[in-house]
Amino acid sequence: MPLAFVEAGRRVHIVGVSAGQGLQGRLEAMGLVPGTEIDVIMNTSRGPFIVSIKGCRIILGHGMAHKIIVA
């Protein structure tokens, strides 16, 4: 399921990224790679999509969150 559909307060694991090389490299640089556990902090229909990874908060656009596949 895409990360964009995960409710705030849930913890998920990244299983893949369905994006081009540019975005995939950008996400890798932020630590968003398969096997990583992330906590969804905020997911609203408007505004930022915020996740926590290894104690750091990262703000993503909803388009980016749709490209990250989680379980």
C-alpha cells in the first residue's frame, strides 16, 4: 500500500519505491529505503505529510508519499 494511505500514529516498513532515478535517489538520501521502519506523524488531506525515521522528522509531499510502498 502507498505510504500516502497510512493514518497518523501508525508504524510501517518500507518495502519499495516506485519512482524514477531522480526521486529514488532523493528518497535514499533522506534514508527512505526498503527495510526502513518509519512512523507516520501527520497525514491530512491538506498540508504536509510528516514521518519520523530514526528520530528525525521528514516532511514529504503527498505525491512523494504515493511512490513509497509500505507494509
